[in-house]
Amino acid sequence: MKQAREQGQVMVEFAIILVMCTLFVVALLVLFYYFTEYGERLLDLVGIDCP
């Protein structure tokens, strides 16, 4: 019984890590898309004008 419970816990942890990694990759892709789409405008908004 203990073997099955440990194997179930491993599967749950694996599923959680898989979902977290997928969300991380999707967030990076969204940021990359917006940065390439509005890159110059974002740099103008965030950047500091040095004299």
C-alpha cells in the first residue's frame, strides 16, 4: 500500500512541475512576442535619457 501511495505522490509532483514549466514557457513566449512587437516603444518608456 505504501508503494502505491508513494508512486501516486510522484505522479502528482511530476504533473505539478510539468504545469509550472509549461506556464513559465508560455509567459516567456508572451513577453517575447510583446517585446518584439512593441520593443522600441517599451525601451523608450523604460529607458532613461542620459545627457
